[in-house]
Amino acid sequence: MQIWDNYGLADHTTMGIGGKARKFVEADSVQDILDALQMAHAESVPVFILGAGSNTLIADEGFNGYVIHPAMKAVEWLPQQDGSVLVKMDAGANFDDVVAESCRRNLGGIEALSGIPGSAGGSLVQNIGAYGQEISECFVSAEAVHQNDCDVLTLRREHLAFGYRQTALKTADNPFIIVSVTLRLEPFDADKAAERCAEHGFKRMALNKPKTASELRDVVIETRRSKAMCYDRNDYNTHGVGSFFVNPVVSGVDAQRLNAASIIKNHKPMPSYPADNGMTKLSAAWLIEQAGYNKGYCFKGASLSEKHCLAIVNRQHATCSEVIEFAQDIAKRVYLQFRVELKPEVVYLTPTGIGELPCTPKDAELLGAAFRPNPLFL
Ligand SMILES: Cc1cc2nc3c(=O)[nH]c(=O)nc-3n(C[C@H](O)[C@H](O)[C@H](O)COP(=O)(O)OP(=O)(O)OC[C@H]3O[C@@H](n4cnc5c(N)ncnc54)[C@H](O)[C@@H]3O)c2cc1C
């Protein structure tokens, strides 16, 4: 275990933003995690778990507690008699390395998640998803440490309340530190993969019709690169957290209202996808663009990615406050234009722990005087 005092966190995030942590602990084992928890308890300060920092926005003031970074990276591949393979990953394993190896073995289950940065632990917390696939679909179990009593226990599907980019772990009062995640992967099924891609409008995949998991991975990565959705140290368009906001899920009635207005205004329908319980998922990127923001739109040190309207990126030494101000601006305008609330996908770390990112459009009306919404969409 290594411990640093007053440790700068910005370099541990893909946004490259954030102040210092009182303590930063690199944990090489479960025992290290337990020891770090005891030290934090003894000092009566909070604990935050940081994986690869690809879905975390850290306050400029930093974090007045222990940041524990799980650095255990072992991965075990356990073939089963029924042809499936269990893969058990330590929380600190690079999730995309596991996806790459699963594709090399021509296994299906996580191939569409290719190119998403992050640790195995962080990927579970957010129930990562892309192109119609989510990690929850092949989740078997996770080993976790309970922060209060330091017990090590097994979490199963029923404990995690998986949702769209959401789990019970992605909450301010989550007591669990994930130490390993086990998934069940099946032999790659090209027909099933093609069906899913068609359902989710993944055109490039429909054209390529990949026959193996590796071929599918190649198309996914190529597509993601074209949208600056693969992290690249040298490209500021990737210095964000992927999608800053989740795609809003609205009632069928609201979706119809917006669609009708879109046809009148744009002469074409608004992009939308079926969601659970008869609801409709809208494209947050489309809403943002329609509210007047172009790709590459700059706001102080931050900007939208030049390749994707849903990614707020650190273009030039942005501060956390600037990113929040920008996110508020976007959420307010989208709300005023469409009466649709944008909710952040990113986790916001404040000096005392995970906080609510203050970009809900409760005070949207304040902007009203300066901004004239398009009456068609109201
Ligand atoms: C360019 C880019 C593209 C992206 N594309 C996608 C995408 O297509 N789909 C998608 O879903 N996401 C995407 N993301 C977001 C991000 O990559 C994922 O959410 C990723 O899985 C986060 O993992 P992490 O280790 O970086 O988590 P972190 O940012 O380190 O942590 C995120 C949350 O998980 C918690 N956490 C992390 N590890 C543990 C643990 N071991 N135990 C308990 N809690 C833990 C943290 O406390 C925090 O609350 C993208 C990000 C970038 C930068």
C-alpha cells in the first residue's frame, strides 16, 4: 500500500480537473482497503473510491478525506461445462483490456462495450453501456467490502438495482467498495449481435455484419474514434467523461409532442428509442444541438467536443466551476426550449463526498428574460 498526503487528483481523471485529496491510498489488496478504511475512520473523515476517474468530476477544492484507488488488477478466465466462460476481474483491472481478451476468445457479452475507458469496479458502478449492450446483462456477482463494518461479502444481481447507467452503488451513501466483479460470457452469436445493432440503429455495424467478436470490436472502436469517444491523452475532445448527461427518458405523450414539433420545425422526426415501461428515450445530444449549441461550442476553458455534442471536455485548463457553469447553462436552455430535464451521468466529488451536480433546471426561468424558447416545443 502506498499513501500520499495532499495529493493532486486531476491527473487521475480523464477530465484532468480537480483539487487535492487529504490522503490518496493506492490499495494493492483487500487488506490494504481495510487498513485505509480504519485510518479514515480513526480520523473521522470521509472515503471516496476512485477507479480510472473516467466518470468523475472533482471539485476545485478537492476532497477532505481518503481517496482509495483499488490497484488490484488480476483477471481469471474460468471455462464452464456449458460452453460459457466466467471472467473474474479485480476492481482495478482495465475493463477494456478484458473486453479485448474476450473478443480475442470470440466470446460475446461485452464486445459492444469496446473502447470505454475505466476500471472493472467503476464499470459495474455505472452499469456501463453502449450500442444496446450493458454490463448488467452478463453480471454474475461482485465481492465487496462494507465500509462501516469492514465485512467482505458477495453482491448479486438483486442487490444492485441495475438501471440505465445506474446501480444502487452509484449513490452518495453507497457503503460498498467493489473488490472484484464476475461476468458470464457466452460464445459470440453473430446473428444476435446483428439483431441488436439493427434495433439500436447502429448503421455502421449493420453494413459490416461482423462474423466474430473481434470484427465487431474493430467496428465499435472505429466508430467511437470517429466521435472522439475513445480516451486519447493527446486529443482534448476526449478529455471529458463520455456522455456528460444521460439520455432523458420521457412519457410517450411528451415524446409525441416533441416529435410533432420537430417535424414542423426540421421536417424530420426527432431521434428516439423505446425504453422500459412504455417510456421513450430521447437523444440528449440532439436536444443540446437543437437548443443552440454546436459541436465545439466553447465556454471559458471548457467546450463541447468537436465530434460529439454530449461530451463536455476540458479544452483549455478548465476548472470544475467552469464545467458546472457550462452544464447549468446547457441544462437550463434545454429545459426552457423543450421542458425536458437533463440529468448528469457524471459523478461529482465535493470536499465532503459525492454531491448533487447543481445543474438541474429548477431556476431555469431565471434565464427566461434573456432567452426566447421556440414556442413549437413547449
Ligand atoms: C471518452 C469517454 C467515453 C466514454 N464512453 C462511455 C460509454 O460509451 N458508456 C458508458 O457507460 N460510459 C462511458 N464513459 C464513462 C466511463 O468510462 C465509465 O463510466 C467507466 O466505467 C467509469 O469507470 P472508472 O473506473 O473510470 O470510474 P471512476 O470515474 O473512477 O468512478 C466512477 C464512480 O464509480 C465509483 N467506483 C469506482 N470504482 C469503484 C469500486 N471499486 N468500488 C466502489 N465504487 C467504485 C466511484 O466512487 C465513482 O462514484 C466514457 C468516458 C470517457 C472519458
